[in-house]
Amino acid sequence: LDWEDACLGDPMAELAAARCDLHRLYSVAAADALADAYAALAPVDQARLAWWDLYMPSAQLTFMDGWGLAPEELERLRGAMTRRRDLALAALGME
């Protein structure tokens, strides 16, 4: 939970943010497993999720150069978020 930014908002945004983290830390499969587990408990608007799945990694790609990461970590993160963005583009039929 991000208590410093707590507010009412689109749950698909939070799901997409968590999917970015899981993709970065583990794999695409882990990110997809979270979405599947979430869908078993609550409705998932696939269209909204796809747009948030595009926004989250795009925002990270825009700003990550200023995060002070080691070059190898920056490159790994850039690769993961580029893949996440490309998957979202494909889901939106924009590949």
C-alpha cells in the first residue's frame, strides 16, 4: 500500500502498477498471474487495464534515467518496462 499517496482511484491503475513491479522483479508470467488472481476476486475491465498497463511502464521509461540506478540495473529495468509497454500495445491492437 502506498499510504503517502492514499486516495480513491481506479483499481486498474493499482493493478497495473503492481504488474509492472512483478514483471520487473520476476517475469511476465508473475504479472499475468496477479491479474488472473485479481480477476478471480473482483471484476477486471480489460480495456482500462490495458491502458494503465501502457501508461505505467511508459511513465517509468520516461523518468528512470533520473533515478540514480547503476547502469546495469537501469538497462535491466529499461528492458523489462519496454517489454511491458510492448505487451500493452499488443493488447490494445497497436503493435
